Amino acid sequence: MATVQLSFALFSLCLLQYSSGVFSATFTIVNQCSYTVWPGILSSAGTPQLSTTGFALQTGESNAISVPTDWSGRLWGRTLCNYDSTGKFTCVTGDCGSGVLECAGSGALPPATLAEFTLNGAGGLDFYDVSLVDGYNLPMLVVAQGGTGGNCTATGCVVDLNSACPSDLRVNSVDGSENVACKSACEAFGDPQYCCSGAYATPDTCKPTYYSEYFKTACPRAYSYAYDDGTSTFTCASADYVITFCPSASTSQKSSYSEATDVSLVSSGSALSCILSPYVAGFIAISVTAWQL
Ligand SMILES: *[C@@H]1O[C@H](CO)[C@@H](O)[C@H](O)[C@H]1NC(C)=O
């Protein structure tokens, strides 16, 4: 009898976790840039905002955030942020227009490197990518941890595309001394061919261009234009994610991948206990039954 109750209690707990969306993934956001980054997070329409939508990360700092399993949205890094004399918070790149540290329902002003997530989507898989469709402002790496199935590999754009940015796509710092971001050709020229709009609004008509190929060559796993899905979308089930800014600040791409993997191994213990609890309860039931015999 006690076993039945225990089993029921554990089962209810799991059911509650699933139905309330409490059962969650962890995003660990790491700043390995030599400068401060202010991450911004925007949930997709109809998805509640996370516990934070914007904060500062000094060099070497990280922040772990709980994310509901069915969350979808995007995450990016804001750079060169400041409070002006009136107390308004603005960033030279990736600004979300809120005027304060936290974002408020708006995404990054392009150009900005974006990490995009749809957790627990089709087939129970998480879909994730790093996109340069809205341009580039800093190197970013996304590493799935503890997940299964799909193609759980690391993705991102780990090179510095600011210094290498084609001259007609460059965004200069206020004093003009350095490139702080690199526009997409769509943003720079507004041409439907670059934007995959108008007559170019289908995968058949919108093809890679000179500019998208430039991005693709530099960052083969990142989205370089709107219909770049085949080589840029990654899938994984029940994973946690480490999102690192400037993963290769001083090292090669290869070692940066393992560094990022080492940064944080936040495992989803709750997921495991929930999956295992029926078996644990069953095991206790069998043990108790055997003992009673
Ligand atoms: C990853 O798998 C998905 C299907 O689950 C597929 O659509 C996508 O093209 C794959 N990504 C890569 C980069 O191979």
C-alpha cells in the first residue's frame, strides 16, 4: 500500500513538472570576450519571457538561466553599452531599445549575431542555430550538453568577422576607429534578392549570393541567408546549452570548442529523476513484494 502511494506521489510530481513547464533546460551564458557583453533574450510571440531578458557579463563571467522545456526565442550579445547623462541605457550593437538593462519585448537592432532556439519542437527535439541573417556583431558558440538523438553538435560563428567585414557592410564605432559590426547584405542594400523577399521569397528562388557566401565560408555552420536551413539547423533532445561569446579569443577553433564544453557541466538531474522515478518506485514495489514473500 505504501508503495502504491509512493509510486503515485512520484508520478504526480513528474506530471506536475511536465504540465507546468517547470521541467526545464539550463542555458549557461559565458563571456570569454576581452570586453563586457550585455546578453539580451527575447521569447517568441506567445512564449512567456524568461526570468531575465538582459544583464551584464564581465570578461570571464557566466550566468546560468532556467528555461522551460517548451521555450522558443533568441539570445544575442549587446556591446559597447552605456548609461547616458539622462540615465538611458543604450548599446552601440545589439540594442533592444528598452532604455534599461533588461530588454522589453523587442529584439536586437541589426547587425547582431543571434542564437535561436525552439525547445521541444517537432518530434520532441530542440532546434537550435546561430544566425548571421541579421548580420554579425561578435563571435558566438552554442554547445549542447547531455542531450540525445538528432545532431547535437556545436554550432556558431567563432571567427572575428568585424575586422574582416567587406567594406560596404561595415559598421564603424562612434569615433570611426574600428569596425564594431558587419551588416547583412539585406540590411545594407535592401535588395529582395538578398532579403529573400518579393520574387525571392521561396527556397527555390532565393539562392546564396556573393555576400551570403562570404559569411558561409567564414562560418560554415551558421545561417548565412534565410533559406540556409540544411547546413545550419541542429537538433537535440533534452539538452542543456552553453552559449559562449568569443569562444576563441586567444585560441584555435578546436581548443575553443573543448574549452566551451568544460565551462559548465550543468546536468539535468531533475530530468533523470523524473524519467527514473517510475522505475525506482517499481523497483521498491518489487523489493517489498519479494520481502513479503
Ligand atoms: C540536423 O538534423 C535535422 C533533422 O533533425 C536536419 O534538418 C538538419 O539539416 C541537420 N543539420 C545538419 C547541419 O546536418
